[in-house]
Amino acid sequence: MLLELKDIRKTFGGVTALRSGNLSVKPGEVHLLMGENGAGKSTLMKIVAGMYQPDGGEIRWNGQPVQFANPAQAASAGIAMVHQESLLFPHLTVAENIYLGRTGSGPFVSRRQMLDNARKLIEDQRFPLQADWLVSKLSPAGKQMVEICRAVSLGSSLLIFDEPTSSLSESETREVFRIVKNLRDRGMGVIYITHRLEELRTVGDHVTVLRDGATVHSSPLAELDTQGLIRHMVGREVAALYSRTPVPPGEPLLVIENLCRKPLLQNINLTVRAGEIVGMAGLVGAGRTELCRAIFGVDQRDSGSIAVCGQPVKASEPREAVQSGVALITEDRQKTGLATQLSIACNVTMANLDSISSYGTLDLKREKTMTSGYQEKLRIKMNAPTQLAGRLSGGNQQKVVISKWLATGAKVFLFDEPTRGIDVGAKVEVFQVMDELARNGAAILMVSSELPEIQQVADRIVVMRQGRISGELPGGASQEDIMRLAVFETESGRMPGEDEGTIQ
Amino acid sequence: MLQRLLPFLTLITLFVSLSIATPNFLTHLNLSTVVRQTAVINIIALGMTLIIVTSGIDLSVGAILALSGFLGAKAMEAGYSIPMAILIGLTVGTTCGLINGFLITRLKINPFIVTLGMLGVIRGMTLTISNGLPASGVPEGFSFLATGTLLGLPLVLWILVVCAVAMHFVLEYTKLGRYAFAIGSNPDAAYYAGVPVSFHLTFVYAIAGLLTGLAAMIEASRLMTGQPTAGQGYELQAIAAVVIGGGSLRGGEGTVLGTLIGAFIMGLLSNGSDLLGINPYLQQTLIGLAIIVAVTLDELRKRRLPK
């Protein structure tokens, strides 16, 4: 065994994160670590990587009991971690990030040698990177490639991926799988934390499931079907992932005509009607998020028109969009969705303080009732409205964000990657909320990079490619049809530039 | 929970130990002195609390205090009535705060930089118009503001209590206060939620300016002159009071009660050192250490909690 974890325990303050973490990884194996948010996966891996010290239990590395007091010790033993949120230095180059802290003895850095080494390494991995690029200019996928290069250059024998594909597009995901397989074939052990059921079959050898801080299952992946896996993860049966009850569409609530914004968005025409959920697919960088931002007034459009509920809007700033009845559930909850240090109640009323205030004075009792109402309605798992929003799990945080927009009485909802980083159970509930919103007459535009999600939830599927709408498909269209529109030219069907050619 | 109460326990401990250590501490006269000495910093710190909650900072309050106090005193010298002079002081302070807020929100420059610049601008302006000389033609009656009593307690204590209650109300029960927390905790999320960020930020700096103007008139009354060099280093004392009281420079945190406790801890440290005959130069070291200890304890408390 490369790595053995026995009965690992860890508490933070009074909160138990791990009760009994068990895991064994062989060399040359891709080991999937699964579980809902808050199950303890990240804590367990941070213990392996030396970022936390366990309160109890045993860690064996190549058969020897070990204790890592800090990440540097784990790294020198050969354990590296690719993080969910990049821990790179954005203002340094790719090469500098790869070799940081290992630039040879003495106070001086040989820039040329470092660049040469980095170039060799990148070529070796066949990554589309340049050694002298600034990391701040890289996509999330590019940043992960830099972290992988760093791990490989350290001579690591165990690589931990913490949800590597949660921020990646379909094609980038496949690229990560190729890399993972490549690393495995070289005899490295790989631990791979993931939420996404549909992608694991292609990469995993073995699977371990954590639930409520304890290992509840461990077996070769082939011995466990998806239903069984979900059962282990949530501790109950989940019948179908999701099913939608479509209603006949009503008035057009969001009408976009000839919208352009340099450099990306070109001639966008899109209508979303009351009661409709329109799915928007496309590769990362196709302009889906940019379109949401332009509709919401975060970015100003160069030309074209936007009408909400029949009224033309300038969309010059979010404030105007909010007042005209548009809600944007952004893809980056931590950055633009939630005030994590503030209470749940503060977050729920943030976009519509007027509803609980008169003459600038807040009615806190009303705020509390309102929050409890949404808690019940969206089944938010929380202790009290005064609890800090940042203490909730990802799924419940997302529900708080949705509550905030429900409180504004918005009619047009833009969901940008609404299920990113949230667990299976919560995903289903987010979809149920969307379904209910639509049935009550809201118009919903849902951007998602997870095709099964779009297939199951959307009534119509609009596909974007390189800043244009490349086509429209009925709900339930096949993944192949969607990907064709997302990747290829619509008419000629030929492959676009080399940079997108990673789809097999 | 215990650590949340720590500033309060520190204040009590300090109070009790000083009462035991020296017979001169627990007297009406001395306690009134402490209140009068700390009131000015305390009132400025209330405005600073609001600013720090928005994750901003105001380094120019000491300079604003000097300008407002000088112009207020100058008005009395020129024959204006005392209420009129006080009004002038408040207006000058508010205007300076508005300018700060305006520069921060319109030019989108970091508050640290803006107020550092304004510190120089305002201080230099005060020295220029005064030629470095204080305005001293202040009527006798003006001393009432700083030294007067109401119902047996110093008038400044009443003023402080009214300001503190008002600021507490603003922070906890008004849209302005709530938006301040939202902006300080996550400015992007606030902007996306349609919060009028620029308007409220400007308002926040104006309120801090108004409170500084009030503190300036109390200081002028205490000194019975308008000193163009008054208020040097007050900005740091005000920031220290907020931070000792549990406010976070990262924004989104801060309470009026905490700030009051923070200011009084510093006041007692200073007063106690005087009474115990500790070298006044050493007092600065003591207060400096108090800041570091307070912030360290607060950080430790936060680190023990899971993310």
C-alpha cells in the first residue's frame, strides 16, 4: 500500500469534521473519494497533505507510520495536492509557480534555467501552456495544469485532486482525465475527490465513500452501480435525479435582440417566456457568463436591446436590473453571491431591504420571520437566521442566495452554473426550486456545463459557441447533438481551431 | 463566548486593579477626568467603527479635527455665537468626510490612500490659513461644552452616550448600517444585489466627518483655543479603539459597545500609568502592546472555528 489511513479523527472547535476516516491507496491506482459536501473529504485530504494535523488515528506512508507537521513535510515525502481553489501566485509566471521555493541554493534565481526546465516539463505533459505566461491570465484549467506540473516536478508519488473538474468545461474535463490516466500509467497513486457521478466511470479504479465524517464504503468501482453509490453517499434512496413538469409557456419575459458586446458577444437573439426553463450549453469561454453579465448590467452592451417583462431596460448597472425584476445567481457564490461573514437573515434580505424597512429603519422581527419562511420553503439546513451564512454547506449556501432573489419578487432568473460545488441531494432540491419557480410563471435561463443537468432540466436548449448562439435544440436532446453545436461550426460541420480540439 | 467577552473582562480587571492599586483612582474627580480625556477619541472612534465595518479606513480624522476646531474657534473670535460656531465646526467636519467619500467612490481609489492624502491636504491647509497660530479669542462660556456637568455627570459623557446609542441604532437597525456590513463583508455581492454602494459609502464617510467635527468642538472647548496642530495621531488611537473592541480591518465586523470598551481600555491604561507614576513615554508602549494582544486573541478565536 502506498497510503493507509486508519480511523482518522479531527474536530474544529466543537464541530466534528471526521469521526473515522479510512482509506487505502495502491500505487498506479485512481482512487475516487466521494461524499456529500461536509462529509469530510477535503478535511481528510488536507490531513494527508499536512495542512491539518489529525486528533487521532494512524497514517501509514509506504508501510511506515508518519506524521506530517506541515505541507512541506508531506510534499518532501511525495504527496502533492491540486486544489479546488487555486493556491498559485497570480502575479508570477507559470515557470516561477512551478519552481517556487526550489530555485537552487543561494539568493539568486537563474531565470533562464528555470524557464527551460518548465518548458521541458510542459512539453512532456503535452499541456497548452507557455512557461513565461502570467498565471493570473490562465483559465481554471490552465491553473490546474500548473499545479500538476509542480507536483510532477517535485517527484511526487501520490497526487490528490480536490474536485478538479468543478470549474472546467466538458473538453477541459476530458483533458484532466487524460492527464490523470497518464499519471496512473506512470505508477503514481491518484486520489480524486469528485461530486460528479457521471464522470467517474471513465477514470476510477477504486472508490471510497465518506458520509458524516466516516468511511461507509470502499470497493473496486466496478462492483458498485450508480444507485448504490448515491445510497451510500446520502444514506437513503434517491429515486430519479430529477424530473421536470413542463407548463405551457406564457408571455415573453426576457427578450434580447441583436445584443453585441466587444470582444466576445455577437448578435445575440434570445427570448425566454414565463414558465420556461431555457438551458444554455457551451464550452467555457463561449460567452454564456458574459451574456448573463450583460443582461444583468454588470457589463455594458455596445448595441442591441433587452426587454424585461415587456419593458425595455438600459441594464446599465445591477441595481437597475434588480429593480426591473431580474435575478442573477452567479457562478462564483463566494465572490459575488454570498456575504459569508454575515448572518443568513442579512443575506436573505440584502437585495430587498425595503420590504422590511420603513423610513430607513429595519424591522428585524419581520426579517426573521421571512428568513424562517424561506428556510421552510427551500428546506435550508440551518440552526437560526442569525447563523453566519459561511458556516452552511455549499448546497444550503446556494439556497440562501436563491432566497435572496425570491425575496425581490424577480420574474426573470439567470442561473449561472447553479449546482457548482454542491452535493447530489442539494442539486435535486435546487432543480425543484427552479421547477416550482417556472410553474409559478418565472422565466428561467440556466447556464450549465453539466450536460446531463441541461438534458434533464431544460425545456429548450440554446447552445453558444465563441460569443454567438450556434443553435437551439428541444429539451432532452442528446449530448452528442449539444456538443456538436458547442464545438463545431453549425453549417459546415468542420472542426474549429486547434485549441478546442481536445474532444475525442 | 468567553473570548468574545475578553475586551469587557479586561476593562473590568483593569478597573478593579487600579481601584486597589491607587486610592486616587476611584474618585469622582479622576473618573470625570478619564471620561473627559477619552470622550474626544471615543466620539471619533464611533465614526471610525462605521467606516471599518465597510472595510474602509480614515486616516484624516486627526487633521479634520484640527481644521474644524480651528475654524469653529476662529468663528467665535470673529464674533459669531457659540451655537453658530459649533454648527460651523460640524459643517466643516461633514464636508471633509463628504470629500473623502466622494474621492473614494467616484475615483475608486483605496480609502487608505485617499485619506492619507487628505490627511496631508487638510493638515497643511489648517496650518496655512492659521499661519501656525491658534485661534484663542474664545468666549468664557464655551468651556461649558468640555467641562460642564448635567445632572451631576460630565456633559461630554451625555454627548458620548447619545452618539453611541445613535450609532448603535444606525449599525443594527437601519438600512445604512446593514448596507455598511454588506459592503464590508462582500462588496461584489452587495453590488450584484443592487445595493447603492457609492451612495452609502459616501454617507458613511460624511457621518464620520460629522462626529469628528463634534469631537473637534469638544477638544477646542477643552483647550479653549482652536489649535491648528490639534489631533495629531488621533486617527491611530481611534482605529486602535475599534480594533481592540473586536472590529476587523477586513470589514464586516464591529460593534459600538466593543469600540467604547476599546477606547476606555486605552483611557484607563493611560490614566492608570499617570496615577502610578509610570513614565509617560512607556504608556505608548503599553497601548501598543494592548493592540497587538487584543488582535492576536481575536485571530486565535476565529482560527479555532471551522471555515
